[in-house]
Amino acid sequence: MTTLQKTELNGIDTTRMTETVQALEADPTLARFEFRNRNRWIQGGENRSTISGFYGAGREDDSRSEPFVFTNGEPPVLLGDNEGANPVEFLLHALAGCVTTTTVLHATARGIKIDRISTRLVGEIDLQGLLALDDSVPAGYKQIEIEMDIDADCSDEELDDLLQFSKAHSPTCNTVCRPVPLVLKRARRSQ
Amino acid sequence: MTTLQKTELNGIDTTRMTETVQALEADPTLARFEFRNRNRWIQGGENRSTISGFYGAGREDDSRSEPFVFTNGEPPVLLGDNEGANPVEFLLHALAGCVTTTTVLHATARGIKIDRISTRLVGEIDLQGLLALDDSVPAGYKQIEIEMDIDADCSDEELDDLLQFSKAHSPTCNTVCRPVPLVLKRARRSQ
């Protein structure tokens, strides 16, 4: 009988990472995940999300005893009272986290030790789109720029390669860069 | 001298809304906004964003005395410890909030009083993309479905028209549906 030694790099259990990848290679259906959110309007630009369960790795996840709760709001210049960050700011938070985690994951797979990562994101948007004042203006971000300050035990060339790989494989980056099918349907009125 | 009466619908000050739209019509450059986020990696799939200032309506906003702080994490099945919701879940939160606020805004412009809105979002994703196990699998969401339960003082036809208008004019919906240019650049190493 051998004793498995737990190995760790960048805060990731590399033994479990290898086992996870091997399990997905053996049965690719385990890679199908379904994430969910419920949101309730409060008033004006204020609304609140509750995030809890999801499906993945072939089963319903039950690891969260309490849901995560987040409030969207708007600043006064957009008719709110800063009840929370606004939705397009939360989108930048999702993007920052996803590109960071994707970078850490693939660095770990390559055996690169990361010393630090910090990112600064800037997204440009013209609100004539949201307000339907000019049909030629897209409602969404015109462009998003991410500047990543990263240091790791590898060369500049290896870092540049890692970052391009990360951009191409980050789920949130890909959701932003690619036209993703979005269905909005109305529930039947219940009264 | 006339006394301006404050009018309100759906928690939105309609006098201010009208004034805002008139100001943007007079000077469309006021509609240019720049939103920002700073994020710092902690370990593994854990990282933290700080959201504070932005530029819009022709100036730097100074309405937030304290920044908003949000933590991304991952569940155990994705090698984390539920330090926070994960980035693709935060993306669903952004989407829910944006489609809700856009609906409320345009309902208010149409004089429709909303009684309630709640949304349920489901996003399907195949993590073979993230893990680079199959190049034919996109890294991002395959599809996102939003079911909105809405009641308001208008007909079903008016609600359906409002929802389609909202989907087309929501900044986050549009950022997801449209291929948005995303630049990831590396800061010069500082040591």
C-alpha cells in the first residue's frame, strides 16, 4: 500500500487536479455544468440575486449550506442610490476573476509557480444604446481592456504564452468575446 | 415661478429621468461611461475585486465613499472551498440585474407600473473548454436562459414587447450576445 502525498502549487491541490482531469477524460459528460441564479427586483435600479446550487460532475452539488446573496444598484448619476455595484461593474468582476483563475489553473498545470497577479479592468460603454437614443450605438461594452500585473518563476515569453492561452480558455472571456445564445422568456402570469 | 413636483414611478424619479435623457440628447458625449475594476489574486481560485470610481456624464464620479468589494471562489468540485460565488455565477448575477433594470427603466418611460419582477437564470457550460481537453468545445457558456416572472398594469402583448426591447437594450445582454473586443495585456514586470 502506498501513501499518497498531497502536493500543492499556487493554492491548488495538484493531485486532485490531475484526478479531476483524468475523470473528465474518461467520461466527458462529467464536464457538463449548469449554473443558476435567482434574482428579485426591489425598486428602481435595485435588485438582489441568490446563488446556491448547481449541477456538475454528474450530480447536483450540495456543498453550500448558505446561498451567496448580491445586490445590484446604480449610482445617483444613473438614478440610483449606490445600493450596490451596478450590473456592468459586476460583469467586470466576473471577468477579472475568471481570467485570473484560468491563468492560475493553467500555470499550475505547466508547473509554473505564481508570485502575484493583480488586474485592472476598464470597460467603455455609450449609454445612448441602453437609453435607445441612437440605434447605431450598441447597448453593451464597446471594448474591455484588462491589464494584468503578474509575476511567476518563468520567462516573459512563457508568461505571454500563458496569458494568451488563458484569454482563449477563460469561460467569462469567451462568453464576452463570442456571440452567446441568450433566451429571455416570460413566465405565464400566475394570478 | 413654478414649483417642480417630484414624480415617481417604479422607484424612479421620472423628472430626473426626463432631465437626464434631455441632457444626453443635447450633448451625446455625456453618455460615454468608463467602468473599472481592480482585482487581486489570493490563492487557487480565490481572488478579490474592488470597485469604486467611474467616469460618466462628463466627469469622474465621486458618489461612493467606500468601495464595493467582492470575492470570487470555487466550489470543492472545482478545487476550491466556496470562498465566494464563482466568476460564471457572478456573470449570471450581472445579467439578471441588467435585464431587470433595463426592463424597469423602459417600463417607466412607457408609463407602465411594475408590480413585481423575478428572474431565474440557467447557463449551460462544458468545462472541457476551460480545461483545454477538446478544442471544439467553446470555453464559455453554450447558452443562457432567463425566465422572467413579471406583473405590471399592462397587457401580455405590451409585456412581451417590453421584454424584447429590454433584451435588445440591456448592456449586459448585449455584451453576452455580441462579440465584444477584449484586450488582455501584461503589465511590465516591475522588479
